[in-house]
Amino acid sequence: MAVSKVDAKRCVVWFGQPSATEHMRLNRAGWYVRVADASAIGGIGTRAGNTVVAVADLRQADAAAISAMQHVMGAYPGLPWVALMPSEMPAGDPDLGGVIDTCVDVFTAPVDVDRLLDSLGYLGGDIVPAETDDLGITGHSKATRAVIASVRKYAPVDLPVLITGETGTGKEVAARALHGLSRRSGRPFAAINCGALPPNLVQSELFGHERGAFTGANARRIGHFESAAGGTVFLDEVGDLPADAQTSLLRFLQEGTLERVGSSQSIKLDVRVLAATHVDLEKAVEQGRFREDLYYRLNVLRLHMPALREREDDVVLLAQHFLDAFREHHGSHARTFSSAARQAMRHFGWPGNVRELLNRVQRAAVVAEDALITPEDLDLVHVSQMPLGRASLGGARVAAEREAVISCLRECHFNVSECARRLKVSRVTIYRLCKKHGLSLDQLR
């Protein structure tokens, strides 16, 4: 008998023992928690239609329990798993066997329950937080929450907004959100890339022209501003506007009027102007490349879009959002990201920001052969070799651990026992660390 949508549950089969707080938080988030013993379980035992995720709690697991979990993983190959590890256990520990490789995500004690809920949400279908439904801005990091708060504050105020940030950070997304939450939402939104307009046609493109205004002007043309009457004009890369267009834009912002090229008649127009730039407009003003008075007219309200490297908590959420959007329109084996892929994405510096993440995820969705996207699919295999300044705190710790082992081995002339003594760990731990970081003693020599 099919399970109705109302009766269907989201179930976490927890192999181990959750803390009282973890159990309570999952229940409040709508997850039914079933505590199970991998060595005694006869089956997962949930009804068809339920969303089921398994948690491999390794924090107090012995070798027998780990082996039993591995057996259950083999018996249920389609079941998504999340692992919880004690802080002293390296992910490359040989005792773990293939447990970590099977898991979609891995958490180290103390467990960040908020991130655990997010990870379960990916697997349970809760990809986009409710707070982003009316904005199109996906994320819950501190930096993203600040952007969302500013958008909500600025949207109802009918003043110009200057949106700053690196290329690919989502400046147009923010502009559309400002328009969508404003009183102008039912009117047109015109997005213009000023840097892509031919210099000799900028005035015509923005403000229109009359017939005969210049060679080739065979008919009157309405510009982008008039086309967006009552709505919003978004001027992307506004710093690329030539001097004459800057003058016309300044006049419009001051007086609310424009003139088509080839006409002396002023046209009154009600349009809100949003502008964006990735260049330093203050510096452009100092160098005489941008009008100072225009800069102050545009910079009434300012919204800064953070780089993706400043939104580490959003990276995996955004990647899953892009993957699900891709799957809606294209066939793909990929369902989500492996633990290694998630770690690689968090540690990568993302010089191309959100746009680069989107491109990598779409490419990975095409080339992936399995349900889990790997670092190879994302072309992020060599992320661990990036400079420390470009890595996250977690990546920096991993790189520092690797460098410490290499340095100590070299100082001890590759005597493992001496290296273990200096680092105050066992010889077995040195071998485990070498395996974890892909270090070959023969190659290091």
C-alpha cells in the first residue's frame, strides 16, 4: 500500500547513540530518529515513501561496530549515509575501512548540529531555506544574512542602490531581489551590461534615438530606460560608461528626465536606477575616469556582495541548489556530492565566485558516472595543494598537519620511530598520517 504524502516520514536511522540535544534538535526539525545497533539489525524497517538517511556514529564505536556498519552499508547500497567521527580519529584511519568513502558527509566532534540538519536537509529535499524563497539569494552564512537584511531594508525605499563586489558574486541576483520586493515589482526590470555596449551606441541603447539622428537610424528607437517605465533599470559595470553617457545619466538622476539622441525634447520618466561595479569607483573618480557627482548620486544606498570564499557555509548549499536545478531539465546520474567533494568545495578559494561554482557543478553533473559527485568530477582534485591563504581554516589545519609530518620525518632522516617520539604519537599513527596525506617514505627520501 502506498504511503500518502501526509503519512510519509523523514527518518534518521542512527547507528550509535545520539546525544539528548541531537535527538531533540532532529525531532524539532521534523526527523524521526530511530536508534539502531548495526550488529543486531535485521533490516532498516521503514515504509515505502519515507525519506531515510543513515548516521554512522563512530564517536564511541569499536572495531566490531564499525565492521557491522560496513556490512549494513553493503546490504543497502542506495541508502545515503552521514558519518560522525571523534576528533582524534583521522579520516584516513585504516580501521574505518570503506565507511568514510561511502558517506555523503562527515562531521568531527563536537558535531555542528545546524550543519548536520543542513546535510540531512539536502538528502530530505530541503534544498533552499524558506527565507530565500522570495529573494532568489541562497545561503544562510553570516555574510549572506547581512545581504538579505539589507535587500529587505532597501527594497521599499525608492532610491538608487550601488551594488559592489567581485565578478560572479551575484550582483544581478541582488538587483532582481531589490526590484522583486519593491512597489515596482509588477513593472519591467531592465538589466544592461554597460561594458558590453558599443561606445558609439551607448546613448542610443540607454536613452533611445530619433529617426535620422545618425547614419543607420532609420526609425525612432525607444531606449532601455523608456522600456522600463515605472520599473527598474539595472546598470551592470556602470564604471564602463563613457563620459557623455555619464552626463546623461546624471541628468536623469537629478531631474528625472532624458532626451533621445537627435531630440531636444525632455521626456519625464519614473524609473529606479540600480548600478553595480566590480571596480573601485572611488579610485576611478580620483583618476578622472568617472564623474564624482554621478558617483554620489548612485551611491545613495550601498550593498556589498561578499565573495564566495567569505561564504564558506553556503558553498555546499549553493552547489546542491545548482545540481537540483540542473537535474530538473537534464538527465544526470548525480544526486548529491561525496564527502570528499564537499570538503574540496569548502576548501577551494573560488576565484570566479558563484558563477564558477555553477559552471563546475553543471559540468560535474554531466560527467559524473555515479550518484555522488566526486572531486574529480568537479576538477578539484588538487585543492589540498593550494596555498594556505586560499584555503579555509579546515584546509589550513589539514595542510599544517601534513607539513608537520613531512618536516619531522626529514629532520629524523625518515626514522619513523624517532618521528613518532618527537610528535608524541605512536609509530602506527605516523603510518596512518602518511596514508591520510598520500605520503610515500620512499618518494620523500
